[in-house]
Amino acid sequence: MKFNLFKNTGPGILITAAFIGPGTVTVCLLSGNKFGFTLLWVMIFAVFATNVLQEMSARLGLVTGAGLSEAIKNSLTIRWIRYAFFLMIIAGILIGNAAYEAGNMSGTLIGMKMITSSTVPDILLNTLVYAPAFALLYYGTYKVIEKFFITIVILMSLSFIAAAIISKPDIVLLISGFIPSIPDQSILSIVGLVGTTVVPYNLFLHAAMIKNKWNHVSNLNDVKKDTLLAVTIGGIISACIIITGASTLGQDINSISDLSTPFELMYGSAGKYLFGFGIFAAGFTSTITAPLAASLVAKGLFSWDEALDKNKIRSIWMGILTIGFIFASAGYKPIEVIRLAQFANGLLLPVIAIFLIWVVNRRKVMNEYVNTRIQNIASFVVMIIAIGLGMKGVGLI
């Protein structure tokens, strides 16, 4: 049977594009820079956790035809709990995505400058990002967006894999990095690596987008395969970024672009351009998915109709995208804020995931497609570890 990449790939690729952003690049590079290969094992857990949670989210969207925010809202009958949930989601997803967008566009700008060595003013370069992102969100259909992301993620994967190979890692040390260990002062990096991979807003995005590709429970196996493939690709990319960062072990890294100097000295301009394109692609894809996810969350929370309230839905992604443009053009330096945001993601994750697990275990919502015993065991293991990491990260244990 002939394999058609675009036909057999679904919304999972949007999840990969969403979590491989400047935040992921930053956290993974700094983890490699500070701890070498010793935190590669975290990516195994992060990929496992992401697949467990994203599969539940996608299954929820397939079975109910609704997003996570709608499902939870409809399941919460106590008014004060519903309002508390609304506030938490608005603060954590809508406002948080606005902050992320500034980092996304700043990361895209860094990549553009590394590729072109341009002296063009930042505001003009950011306009070259803002305009196509705006057009794609305004005019693009799901199929157009999906094909765009598949193409960019493939190119981004090749870029970061090539960068990792160019760094010529010590294979023995690399393999030893998959043996769990927690070096001194590494807990924030561990929580950040988990937080940048298992992204809370992706749980909302996946459930809401699944109906654009599949709309019948007979496609459940396709959904699972799509999720597993996309998440695994994302994990490989993240691991390659850590490996790339490990090539600068012991060097002082204050920004993403600092990595270009040792690459140019050792391997000429090729390393700079490969790495620059990877950062550009990571930033640009996340520049689109963050506003898209925020608008879908708002649509679910406020029960907006796709046709009747399209201007309200558009106003959300337009606002998020424009905030990112303004802050990035003003010279916003995202590296430390991105690290803190990824850490906050790691803390927010257990709360969102608890709601998700609760909903997909409700037979009234999922019928016979509720979690199996094995799925619940896996999800609770993920929850316990995520909560433990979060508590350790804030010094509670």
C-alpha cells in the first residue's frame, strides 16, 4: 500500500510544531550546556508523558467532537468550581500564550539574523514573520496549515539532527545520559524539560483540532498512531538540541545566538546556518500555534459558534499575535523569561492533566471509550512524577 505522508498524518504534527519552539530550544540547549548529556533520560519520560496525555486529549476530541475546555466546562456543575477553572485557564493559557508569543517571535528573529547576517531593523524582520503568520491564520484552511507544518517540521528535524551530528558527540557518554540521574542544581532544568515538552495548551489544541482530520471513532487507531509518531519525532528533535548544547559544555551561554560562535569556529558557516534555520522554524511554527490554541480555548470556554462568532475567535489570535510582534520589535530579551515560563508550565501541567484524566474516565462523556486500567495506571504514574518534580522544583520536598 502506498504511503501518503499528508494523508496519513494528522493533528499530531501540530503538537510537535507547538512544543518545539524557542522555549524548547532554550531549555534544551541550556540543559546540554550546563549538564552535558546527563539529562537526556528526561526526554524518555517527557515523550512517554506527552503521548499518554495527548492520546487522551485526542481520543476525547474524536469521541465527543468537542475540545477539552468544552468537555470540562460541561462536566463541571458546581458554579464556583467552574468559575475557578475559567480563571485558571484564562491565566494559564490565554495570558500565558501572549507571553510565549513574544518569545516565539523573538526566537524567529534570532534565527533570521543567524541565517541572513542581516542588519535590517528588527521591526521590519518581525513584519516579515507577522504578515505570513496572520495570513495563514486568517485565510488558511486546516489542510493548508497541516501541510505547512509537516513540511516545516521535517526541515526543522533535519536541521537539528544535522547540528547534533556535526557536534560529534562521544557515543559512550551520550548513551550514559539515558541512565536516570539528578545532578546538583539540575531540578529546574528537569522540570523545564518536562514543561516544555508536555505543554498544557497542547492538550486543548489537540482535542479541538482532531475533528478537522477524523470524525468517527473507527479512526481511533489512526489517531493513536499519529500521536505516537508526532510526539516521538518531537522527542528526537529535543534530544538532538540537548546534544548540540552539550558541545558547549562549560562555556558561558547567555542567549541562543551565542551558540553560533563555537559552531563557526569548528565547522565553518554550515553549523550556523543549520542551527539558525532550526531556530527560525521552531519560532515560526510556535508563532502560529500559540495564537491558534488560545483562540480555540476561548471558543470552548465562552461557547462561541465557529460561524456566528468568527470575529470574536479571530480577535483572540489577532491579539496574541500582535502582542508578540510588539514586544519582539521592542527588543524584548526572552531567554530568562522563557525558562521561567517553561518551569511554570511544569507546575501547571498536573492541574490541567487532572481535569483531563477525570473527564476521559466519565462514561457519560466517553461511553465505552473511557480509559482502560492500563491507561489509568500510566496516566497516574505520569501525574505522580510530574507533581513530585513540581513540588521539588519549588522546594516543597
